[in-house]
Amino acid sequence: MDLAQRAQVLHQQADEIAATLVSAVWGHLPGYDDARMDVEDLSNVVALNVRALLTAVAARRLPRGEELAPAAALGQRRAIQGVPVEGVVASWHAAERELLERFAAAGPPLDTVGLIDLSHRLASATDTLAEASIDAYRTTRTESAGHLDQIATDLVSRLAGGEPLDPADVEERARLVGVPAQVPHRAAAIGPPPNAGALALTRAQRIILDAVTPRLRSRLLVGARGSTLLLVLADSPGIADAFARAATRPGVPEGLVIGLGEPRPRLGEAGGSCREAMSALEAGLRMRADRVVVPFERVVPEVLLLGNPLDARLLADTILRPLRPSPALIETLRVFLAAGLSTRITAQRLSIHENTVSYRIRRILTLLGAGSAAELVRPDILLALRAEELLPCDAPRVTPG
């Protein structure tokens, strides 16, 4: 029984062979799932490719002309559906193994020479169809890259905009760009340091993206809010440290800040994380913080103050009003609290004598009506000092009462 006769037998089993192949790759290769494609549709395309392989092997030649079309269509569809190219290649290898076993079982046992001949012919035919698939895949991905990037940018803009979103619409857009919508996501906002030029900022943002992207579990969604780069990414352990290390690379200007929002259970809920990241970024830039990465959870008081500037100014003017005639007292109070109530450290940081610090602290206690230095560690005093630091110098003063 020659190869042509065996191929004729297998032609009648093409649909069943295709179903077996789909079952072999479904759930075992990346990208093959119900969210991306229909099982029946995939089986139909695979069956066409099985028939093309059988015809080429039976005729002892490579696939050609219209026989390549189903393979190209498979590559094109997988590219559109976001299946990794590795999954496409692996599916062709699975097809080759399955058909080799089927050919061998379709008639009397093959001798060694016949089995080697079959293996070579089947491998060559499979490679030809796989190449057609991969060429179509890469062409489609290249053509669609700009469109997919625009979809990703629009998705970030919608998430950050605060408008109510349809979860089904978000998930459909996520599937188009190859992002798993059902896993936790968070946002990061990369903002410019003071006086940074547009070119330097763009270069710094690219350096950070190149450093962080390999650590991510899925595609990074990139958008912008003015001059701020806004990222939405699948959450992963150590991502804050990864951003911090990336920001120390050559080419990243000093003073750049990255605001980090809190994770959300799924992509469709990441809008809140976007707004948190932007707020954390603003707080970090206003505070001129030493740390590059500013998680939202660490700057909640500052965010509240920035979000309510009139109330923040009223608080600062009410609490600090007795110290206003002497700005040195306000600065001494700020440094004294930051130094853990240490007179010695405060004197060192202000470059003044310890006796001067002690004198100023006594005046501060009297003016603020506090009985001891420990009583200065009050929430209203701490918030008033933070408001004084965050709000612009030219912000209008509020007269208490």
C-alpha cells in the first residue's frame, strides 16, 4: 500500500483528524481559548490544511498555489486573534506528528526505508505550509500593529477618563490587543521632572518601558494624559521595585517621578487605579520626594490636601497663623518633626546652634499652646505643614474665622 493509497484513506478522515489536532492544542498552547476563537471555526481551517498536506505527500511534492491559501488564512486569523507565533508553530509540529502516526497506521507496517521517506516528505510539506502561515502571521501583525496600538491607547484614555464603562466592551477591546481582562491590573503614571524637555522626557519614558516590559505577564497598555505617560499593566510581585530600578538607568533625568495606583481585580475596574496613579504622581512632584516611585497608599493625606486646596489652605492658615510672622519658626518646626524631635539633628540640618533650636521650639510651644514637644506631633499640625509644602506659594490666603 503506497503513500497515495494511504493518503486517500486519510482524506476521508480529514475532519476527524482536524478535531483531534484542535483538541491537542486547545488549552495547551498560549492563545487557544474560547475568548479568542471558535473551536468549530478552527477545526474547519485545520481540516483544509490537513487535506493540503495529504495531497502534497500523496503526489510526492511540496504544497503549491491554492494549497497554500488555507495555511496563510490560519496564520492571518491567529495574528488577528492575538495568538503568539510560538503557538502557531507548535500547532504545525503537532499536526506533523499526528499525520505521521496516521499514515503509518493506515495500512500494513512500513519498513524502515518507507518510514524515513514518509517522515521526510511529511516534514517538508509541513514546513512549507508552516512557512506560509508564519509569513501571513507576520504580515498581518505588522499591518495591524498601528491599529492595535491605537485601540490600546483609546482603552487607557477611557479607563482614565472616569466615565462608566461597559465591562463587555472593555473585555472585547482587551482581547483585540492580547490582554487578559480577568486578571488584576494597576496603573502607573510617569511624570516629567521640573524643567525637563520633551525630548528628554520621551527618551526617559522609553528607557523605563524597555526595562519593565520584559517582567510583565501580558501586553502593556500605554496612553497619555498631557505630558504624562499613563500605563495600565497586569499586576505582578515586585513591580514597584522594577520601576524604581528602571528609573536609575542612564538617560533618565533626575527628579522624574512614577505614581503607582492600587491594583484592581480586573482590567475593567482599573480606571480607579489610573486616577490614583495620576494623583500619586502629582503629590510626588509637589513633595519633591526622594523616592522615584510613589505608591498611592503612601500619599493619601497629600492627595486629599491637593484635591481640596481651599480647605488645605484654611487648615494651614488656621494652625500656622501664630507662626507666620517668623517663617524661621515654621521651617524649624518642620525639620524638628522630621528629625524625630531631635534638637541635635535639627540643628545640624538647619546649620544653626542647638541652643537656637531649643529657643525656637520653646517659642513654638508657647505660640501653639502645646505643653511639650511630643504634643507637636498632632495630625492637624502635620497636615498643616504638609499643606504648606504642597500648595503653591502664590495660592490665595484664607483668613480663618
